[in-house]
Amino acid sequence: PRLLVIDEVCDGLHPPVVATVVEVLREYRDRHGISVLMVEPNLRAVLDVADRVLVMKAGRFVLERAPSASDARPALERELVFT
């Protein structure tokens, strides 16, 4: 496949297991050159895998950031926590 779609793969997992899942996803993505569409509330896991993060609320994208952007984490946390 050229696209892997995963939904809340880290939900309810112990943090060390989340770290392993993230590492496996990164390795698989890089080894096979695929895109990953990840629906995930765990911001840390998303930032460790993503090239681009979009926040969707009520069916609309309300924020887009590259994880490497200097304001990515604060902007995402603010959008996810305070609205």
C-alpha cells in the first residue's frame, strides 16, 4: 500500500508501548516510503510520527502545523485543550 490509515492506535496503551508503536510506525513509513494518516488524540505520538498535523473540530480543519515549526506544540495544545 502507499497509504496506511490508522485510528487511535495508541489509545489506552502504557507509555512505553506507545513509544514502541511510534518507532515501528516511523520505521515502516521510512522503509516502505508510504504515507500514514493517523487519527490520534495522543499529541506526543502524533508529533513523533507526523510531517504535518491537522486539528479537526466539528468536521472542519481548524489548525495545520508542521511538527518542526517553532510554535507547533503550543498552538496544537492550545487548540486541543482550550477550545
